[in-house]
Amino acid sequence: MRLRPRRCFSAFLLAISFANGVGEAQTTTSGAVTGVVTDQSGAVVPNADVEIRDVNKGTTESSETDRDGVYRFFFLSPSQYTLTVEHDRFREESRSVTVLLETPVTVNITLEIAKAATELFVTAEAPLVQADNGDVSITMSQTQISELPNPGNDLAYIAQTTPGAIMATDNARTGGGGGNFSILGMPGTSNLFTLNGMNDNSGHLNFTGATGMLLGQNQIQEATVVSNGYSGHFGDAAGSYVNYVTKSGGNDFHGNAEYFWNGSVLNATDWITKAFGNPRPFDIANQWAGSVGGPIQKNRLFFFFDAEGLRVLLPAPVQVVLPSPQFEAATIANIDSIFGAASASDAFYKQIFSLYNQTPGIAAATPGSFADPLGCLDASPSGVFIGPQTPQGQLGVNLPCAIHFQKTLGQPTSESLLSGRMDWNVRTNDRAFFLLQYDNGRQPIVVDPISSVFNVYYSGPWWQAQLNETHTFGTTAANQFLLAGIYQDGVTSVVNPAQTLAAFPTTLDWSNAGGPFTQLGGFDYIYGYPLGRGLTQYEIADDFLKIRGKHKFGFGLDFLRAYLSNSDYTQNAVGDMLPLTIDAFYSGAWIEHLHKVTPHACANRLPRSWHSASLPILLRAMGRMSGR
């Protein structure tokens, strides 16, 4: 077991600002509303009663303008609100205000002396640049998120719409849905992602599922991307800061359902597939999402549930080159003449050829290879296969060493996400929510053209949970607390290791011989499958804000601890075989050496002195063993 604990203590977000103007107060999961109340002459109106009401949940908060006519509301959940201002001898004024994530909304109100109350609806847009703190950010609403063209509905893709963002090209490690964009020249590994304020990074990349994407678009209410953050709570990463806030229930039942489909009838045939006269392959893409939310107890307790997922099959053209029947017969005859028909070598060669002969699609094969009419070229000094007994070998004149055909390969990729959120208005000054979500899926890593027993898949189920509580202290102070955790256990492996070993106990790799035939045994031994990756992470964070006179005091604390384990269970434990030429394989010269040790190619038993390029076949065994 190789456990690499990472203790990440961002123990400090202390921001004390002294300003002559109006200060805002919000965190990564909330927004704020502030403004100045004046009369028709422009004079400020102190001691005016100000109330803000959440239209969806029915919660209200009250405040009062200070001597400068300023009012403030902290830690407001992104939602639609009604703002009402009252004062003696003035007409009551109401505003419809949309509170956005991160960005403080300024609503200045002028009171008039009148006989009737009026209601004015104002749509507030988030400014790109915050004049009071220097942050450059963009906030996307629920409508914008749902209507943005987004391949696969990957949440990380949203950030690429930000000014200054480009697709990451600095490192292949940043592709595949993880850290796949760069902002203002910073690498893709410098971005911080959060969900309701919870750190949603896995190492230096954003957290993803089995498909390499971050699902959950249907449960997101707002997303904010800060591309140039100067505020203290953006100090965890040097690049951009991307935060998502999930939807919640309200006093009215609401929900949605959507489905996306794409199939073969809508797609053109691959050029290579068409050139070989093969039919259009089957491909399909299914993606769905549905949600429902509503009240459990009006104005106090609400629920929201979201389910979404995808299933995609995208085949790709593959060129397959197999030993010809003539080559197989000649090779078996030659091996039997050296070791005998009852030898273990005869059984091993027949096992190899039996697997090749059961390759799906072999009935469409034609003589030769894609580059050679006979398929007898290899990496030998002469560049031509020469048998040991006659100038033309035992194959005879103009008989092929190989057969070849083109096929399409594909296995479905699937992933699903279930998420539930419970909101509770505990009392006037306290509100809390609990979020729990589960994701699971499977993606093919290797689709083998010879046999499906060598296919390699990745499955990575994970859980996320968080508790968020907000408490206000009168009209001048508020506190927000977060407790969150993540658990993931990913494994990359063949479906049935015992079946794979029984089919072929090693890997026959033809790359050193110039690739005359398709590799046998898959990649499960060369790269050391199965592989495991586990993550256990928990986080505790707290933010406190206090307004005193014209000054705003802020204090934040974030503690994050992550346990990350990477495990290589049996990397190259059984070795792999690399023939240097076709002739070496055909002649069985390497078998003569190996018979002194074992009748099979058990490379992990070879003495070190025998691992040299002078042998007609090169065997490689690293023998590294580790576990979770």
C-alpha cells in the first residue's frame, strides 16, 4: 500500500477593510444586498425599516438604515427576493431583486411622499469588474447554464466561457475533463473548484467521475468564475476560482425533465470504414436529467432531488493483423521438429494461434498486411522474414505470413449522478442545508481487438456530503459554517482477472519486431493493471463578517485534509514477451534458451544475465507488487 497523505491547512483568510463607502458581505456560497435610502431631494433617510423576503422559501430578514441611510443584508442565498422599505411620512417602496452568487447587489431606493404604494421590478445584472475589491468575475444564471452548448454537460466547460480562458494546451495531464482550461496564462492545474463552498478538487485538478467529466449541470442554480481574484478567500490557488451553488426546494413544487439522444442515423460513416467497404458502425449517445423540489413544511423545511446520467457508445476504426494459416502451420511444424509434438512449447504456440484465430471479424481478413502484400517484413537486418531451413523458408514462394482486416471497436461508457438537498429555516436568524450525492460509472480504457477478456475498464464510485449553517447576529454581523467530506474508490482493471490469466498468462508484444502482428494479451500486464486510486477528504470552514460604522471586518478559516492512495496491484508480475524478429518467433530459438529454465515464457524467473538484446526474443519482467 502506498499512502500519500496530504494535509492542506489553508488556515487563513483574514481581511480587514476600512472604506469610506458601502461595504459588501458575502462568501463563496452566498451573496449580499446593500444600498442607500434617500428622499426626493437626495438627503439620506436614517432609521428606515428595510425587509428582504425570499420569494421561494418565504424567509424574511429585517434591518434598519444607519445614520448615513445605508442598509445591508449578509449571506443571502442566491434567489429572487422582494426588498421593502418603510418610513413615517414616506410611501412604502418595494423592489424585486435577484441576488447573485459572490457578487453584491446594490439597490439604492428613493422614498417619495405619496398616497399609494407601488411596486417596481428591477433586473440587476452582475458587473464584470468589482470596483470595491478588484476581482474580475462572471456569474452565470440557471438559464444561461442550461442553454449553453456544452459537450457532455461537463460543468468544467462553463469556465471556458470566461474572458481570458482558453482550452489547456500546456500539459496532456490537464485534459480529459480535469483542469481542461487555462485563464490569464496560468496552467490548468492552478484552478480551484468548489461546490457550495466545498473544495471540489482532487489534487490539482477538478473532481470528476468515471467519464472524466463533472456531472451535475441540472442541479446547479448559479456558477461564478473569478478569473482574477484579489480577495483573501481566493488564495487557495494561483489561477481561476470556479464555484457552483446547487438548487434548493421552495414553497412551490417545481421540477424538470430533459433527454438528449444521438445515434447512427445522424452521423456519417468514418472515412476509413467506408474505404474498406464496411457498414456504418453502431453508435449512440443517451443523456438524461430530471429534478423535483418543494416544501416539506411551508416556510421552514424544503427538499430538492436531482438524477442525471449518460450512456455513450462511440466506436473507432482499428487495423488488425493476424498470423496467416500458412505461417501458423509452418511455425507449428518447425517447433514440433525441434521440441516434439507433445512438448509444452507446442501447446504454448497453439494457445497463441487459437486466440488469434478466434478474433471477431477474422472471416473478412485478406492475405498480407496493410503495408506489405505478404506481411513478412519485420525489424530484422534484412527487413525480410527468412526461414531457417530453405532460402524461402518453409512457407514456400509468395505465401503470406499475415492476414489483415479493418474493424470498428467500441464499448459503452456510462455514468450517473444522484443528488439530494434538504434546506431548513431553523429560526429567523438561522438557516441550514444538507447535501448528499452519489456518482458511479464505468469507462473502457482498453478495448482489445483479439478478445474481450483483455478489455480494461475504469470504475470510480464516489460520495460527497456537506452541511452548511448560516447565523445572523442582528443587522451588523453574520457567520457561515461548512462541514464537508468526499470519498472515492477508483479501480482500473479487467473484468475477470482469473479469466484473463487463463486465456493468456502474459503479453506478446510485437513492437520490437516492427509490429508485424497485433499484440496479444492486451495492455493489462505492460501497464500494470489493475490500478487503484482512493481519496478520502474532509473540510471544515467558517466565515465571520462584522460591520461597525463605516468599517467591515472579516475573518475566515478553512481546514482541509485529504488522504490519497495510488495502488499498483500486480504491475508486470508475470512479465511480457517481445520477439525481436518474426524469424526468432518462427524458429523457436528463444525456446531453446528458455527450456533450461521453464517450458513456458515465465520471464520473472530468468537470470539477470539473460535479459539482453542478443537473444532472439526479449523478455521483460519488473515484478513490482503492491496492494491497497
